[in-house]
Amino acid sequence: MRERLLSIAGVGVLILVAACHHRGMSGGSDNPPLIGTEWAVMELNGTPAGVGNGDKPATLVFAPDEHHASGFAGCNSAGGSFTHSGDELRFGPIMMTRMACQRGMELEQRYSAALSATRRYRIADGELQLLSDDSVVARLVARHTEP
């Protein structure tokens, strides 16, 4: 009987550890990982980002093991290298396709400037914040896509 109780207690501890790991130990909110998540840009330098061409938000995806980020910038596709260590995050030169759109060009310029100014990041309450040396330059949320 005692062995069975210890076994049940052990399973309970494993479930608790797995739940804490899954939830990021951040007060119960799920925080998606930086790498591999598609992030949608919601705010740039304290103002709503709005949407670009096709009523789509600007997006950002950090590719696993490639140190390459890509996404939709508002009109064009964008991509470039990034480095990160701890909470430090920096983007290399951002390259974009060269389409002209009636909508999204201003979003694209603001988005590109925010990426260039990024020095650090944090993920809290399911939100990715890109930070310059002294302020939040972009707020992004995990984009839920249909399987």
C-alpha cells in the first residue's frame, strides 16, 4: 500500500513539473517560444500597427537553427539574419521583395525601422515585445493558423 501511495505521489510530481514547464512558470499564462512561432505585429512604437495589403498584419517568424527571420512586412515579403543570446536580439540587414502596393507601404517602413532598432526582447503574457535600448518598439502576438 505504501509503495502504491509513493508511486501515485511520484506521478503527481511529474504532472506538476510538466505543467510548470509547459506554462513557462509565468503565473499560468502560456508563452509561445520565440523560435518557430508566427508572430503578428499589433503595435509599433506605441501606436496600432494596422494592416497591410490584403488586410493582413505584418508577421515575423524566426526559423529554427537557421538564424533567419522572415515574414510579411505590409506589402512585401521580408527576411534577414538575426542573432540572439539570452534576452539580446539583433537583426541583420532586412531584405524585401520590391512590389509597390496601394496599402501597406507606410506599415512596411515603420516595421523595418522597428526591427532595425531592436536590441532585446521579452515574451510575457503571450506577447513578444521587441525593445530598443530604452523603449518597446514593437508588440507582437502569436498568430493562430488553421492546421
